[in-house]
Amino acid sequence: VVVDFVKGLFSCLVPGGNLSDSIVFNLVNKFIIYSDIFKMYYFLLLLNTAAVAIVVVGSQNEAKINTTGAMRDSNNNAIYDCLEPHIHKFGNMWYAYGFTVREAEQFASTCYSSQDLKVWTKRAHYPINKTLDGNNSQTAIALWNVLYNEKNKEYVGYGSEYGVSINVYTSNNPIGPFVFRNKFSPVYENPADTTLYYDENKGKAYFIYNSRNAVVHKRFTFIYQLNEDFYDIVNDTLVNTTAVMEGLWMFKRNNLYYLLGSGLVGYGVDDNFYLTASSMEGPWIHRGGFAPPGTNTFNSQTMQGLVVDAEKGSTFVFIGHRWGNHQGPPFPNASSIWLPLSFASNNTIQQLQWEDSWVLET
């Protein structure tokens, strides 16, 4: 039927023309063969396009992390004026609040933002000589962390005069300007190294610090709950972890609280360790180290960390600070390292592994 159709079509197009059955049969066969080839080529082209699309979509949800230079600008330069960063996600944007310890103006602060944890943009600089409450002490830290208070729909910032007091600031956006509001009530044995933790499940915030005034072997780490405005501590909530440690990071996983830190090494390093507790009130249990023994936590000290929630689960990123000088300021070579934590089935932290770079699902 096909042969007769082709012959009739040819005679219509070419008056007087004639094709033999064998010629038409060969033409039809070749058409069918080449048609199948074309279909296969088209299918492979579509498959390749889909694969490229998958790779592109995947890359948008992943960030390649350079362990010794994780925060990078739009020119892929490592950022060194936002060290020991306290990183939070407000809305769809990540904000990092860190120190400018490499600069002459020690412990001024900066804020960087990023949509994907790949490229960071500088948004603010908080100089020490303009500390918002007028404090010009060289031990002051202008702004070291920020929490969002849902009740008041505002951002609450925290600065400090090391070993003396905590200053509280507020703003209607995460980069400021921040306005000085008040100082914390006197903190038991005065605060040295400090951190904050917000428990989303409970809607409560906590202030964690190690003692400055006690004798060295009793410089324990304490925990206060903050009031509902996050402006001050609640005095009757003091918890003593009984652990002598500094360089603090707290997070929660599988309803278990973790507190990471180092010994009292000042600007030095050691094999850092961690505690766990089923509630903030304790008891806090010493769990030992989380990095290969003798590596001094890859020559760094715990200084906060980062929790990233993604489709495949949460990633807990250890951020270790390298002062670059164990004798004290200046710190022209200070830097930070970022490495992912992993956990055993019994919720213990598995031994931290060194990688020059790794992929973070965002």
C-alpha cells in the first residue's frame, strides 16, 4: 500500500515519471531506518537536556565549602573581616556577624549576608570607637550576635565588654542601625566567652558563658534563660554545667542539647570536647573529644557553628577559629575553618574528619 501511494504521489508531482517497486521499497526502508535514528537522537538530546537541568538545579541547592576559607565574596576571595561568625537565617537570607580581628581596630564587628552560603556581601561595620552605649574600652566588642524576637518583631543585638557586662541593642532589620537599649543585669561571676542559643521548639533564648572571675579550675560554664523580650537574663534560671571550658557553641539535635568548647587555652588550641543534656537544666554529661586526638581540633578552637536545614536533613557545621598567634593581639593571620559534623546512631559525635573542601546542601 505504501509503495503504491509513493508511486502515485511521484507521478502526480512529476508528470510522466515512473518509479519501480524496488526503488520505492528501498526508499521507504531507508526512511524508516533514518526515522528511528532521528527519534533516538532526539530522545538522547532530551535526556541530556534533562540531565543538565538536574545538575543546574542541584548546584543551586549546594555550596562548595573551602574549609580554610569558607566565606567568599563575589570575586571568590576569602573574607577575613568576619571571623568567629555567628550565622543565622532570617527569612530567605543568611546573616553572619563576626569580628575584624586581623585589623588594627581589634574586635570591631561586621555583618555579611548571603542567599546561598556561596557568595557573601558586606552589609555593615560596627566600630568599637563608636560603641552604641558610648563605651570606648579596648575590651569591648561592638556587636557579636543577633537574635530575632518574634514577640516584638525586632532584631536584638548583643555586644560586650569582655569580663564585665553585656550590652543589648535593637533594630527593625538585621543589619541595623542598632540602638542601645540596656545592659544585662549582673551576671554571676561575670561573663568571659559567650554565646546564645534560641530553642525554636520552646520559643526561648539562652545566654551561655564561662566565668571570668572564679579561680581558674572553677571557671565553669553557666546558662541563663533570657526574658521574653531577649533584653536581659532571668536571674532565677542559672544553670551550672560544672564544665571548665570556653569557645562555646550550643545546638540541639534529636531532642538532645550539645555544648562544644575547648579548655581554657586563651588564644591557644587543644583537643576540644563536648557535653550533652536532655534539658537545659542538665545534668550536663562530659562526652569527650570530637576530633582526632593530638590534632588540637585541627589547630583551631570552637567558636560557634552553623546548622543548615535542607531536604535531606540538617547539617551541623563546626566553625573553628585560628587566632594565628597564641600570645595575643595583633592577629594578622587569623582565620576560621568549617567542617561538617557527623553523628553515630547513639547520638554521639563521630570523629571529625579533615577535608580541604566539601559540599554543603543548602
